[in-house]
Amino acid sequence: MENINKTIKQAKDLNYKLKISFEEAKKDEEFNSLVQSINLSDDELMKYTSSLEDSALEYKNCKSCKNLLSCKNKMEGYCYLPVLSDGKLSFSYVACRYKNKYLKETSFQKNVTSIEVPKEIKNARIKDIYTDDKNRQEVIKWILNYVKDYKKGNVKKGLYLHGNFGCGKTYLIAAMFNELAKNGIKSAIVYFPEYLRSLKASYSSSSSDEFKNKYNEVKYAKLLLIDDLGAETVTSWSRDEILGTILQYRMQEDLPTFITSNLNIKELEEHLSLTSNNKSERVKAVRIIERVKQLTIDMEMISKNNRV
């Protein structure tokens, strides 16, 4: 009996503390307005005082918010709000108008698979392409024409775009892929040196499915950009089993393939030969180069390094 009385007393004390906290919280105008909008009694609502305070604060933040960058809430672009369903109160994160607009504008990005690619490249847009440098104009014109032709069903060869470090090669092609993605066209962008490292790691792990998925995602992509070819450490495995077989399949299936590199075709051949005088290695490198030539148009872009 003594234990029961003790439990009852503890429950009453807890209920009293909840009520005091709830009444104190109601002194805040935003909190009071929020609880008044929920069709539940105060006795029920006071159980959620802490969560309701969080909701009131986040809603207040939203009312004075100008854009996503100025969001003060715990989850950028979302507001923690109460939801009443069948007489039960729960809380969930609801996207604000700015977040909804952003999600709508970037929904096309689900059509572009990015592997080991920085955020800047994932978000590349045609309208943001820097056009003032005349050394970039020929490539930009080619890319804009490719977009128009592809949308009309005129599928052409891809591009082997080489030039100096930081001149925007990857950005241009990524912007093109994102533009085509708005029409539901799927593509893949892979930063080749890091891709090889992740492939090798998954190959040696216990999950063979992980390796197959990573490999097939690139091999079968409707549009493919192999970024920074020539920056990787070449091995017979990476050259013959990975790069060679991917290019061979894409050549046979007429799948548009784009490549960026700091090396011209001749330099790439030297790189792929393992800088060896071994005739067999040089022949294998030449085979890769022939596939590159079959798949792409060779263009050079020398421009300002925008990364310095």
C-alpha cells in the first residue's frame, strides 16, 4: 500500500511540474498561438511542452526567414511541426517554401549518377557557364549544339576534352548532363582516379555485388563522363580490365562517352603504356587510345585556371 501511495504521489508531482512548465511556456505569444491551433485539451498538450516549444521557435524562425542560406532551424529548409491525426499528436519535419522550390528546381539531378564528384560539379548549370574567355567559346558552342541535337534525337560522338588544370573542362560537361537530365536523360559522372580506388576496395571486400554495381553503373550509363583520365596510377588491371572493357562495351553499343584530361591524346598513350618500352604494354595502350578515338571528338581548351 505504501508503494502504491508513493507512485500516486510521484505521478501527481510530475503532472504538477508539467502543468507549471506548460503554463510558463504559454506566456510566449508564438507558443500560445500554436497550442490554440491544435484541437486538444491543455491536459493532453502539456505532455508535449518541450516539443511544442521547439516547434514554436522553428515556426517563428520561418516567418522571418529570407532564404535557405539564412535558415536558423536544426534541419536547413525544414520546420519541426505538430501533426494531429486521429486524436494523436506527433511531430515531423516539413519542408518550407524555399526548400520545396529548391527540391523542385533540382529534381532533375536524380537522373545524374555522380561518383566521387564534388558538389560544385553536381550542381553545374548551363546558365552559370563563364563565357567571357574567348579560349572557351569553341567548346561552349560545341556543348550547346550537342544539347540541342541530343534533345532532337540526333545522338553524336562524345568529347575528349583536354587542357590545362582548372580551366573548367569538367564543369562544362557536367552542366550539359544536368541540362539533359531536365528532359529525363540519365547519365553518370565519375572522377576516375578515386573511382578506381573505390572499385579496388570493393573488389577485395566480401561484397562482390558492391563491385558489380559500381562497375555496371559506369559501363551501362546512357551518357558517361570519365573525369580526369590520366591522373590515376595506371596498372594493368585498371587499364585493361576496367577502362578497356568499359570503353569497348560503349564503343560496341554506340553509347556517348565523354572524357576530360590534362593530357592530350599522345600524352595519354604514353601514360597508359606504363611509361614502359615493353612492346606489349605499348600495344595495349594503343588499343585504349583507338577506342577513345572511336568514341570521341578531340578538342583542346587552354584557359585561365579558376582554382587559384
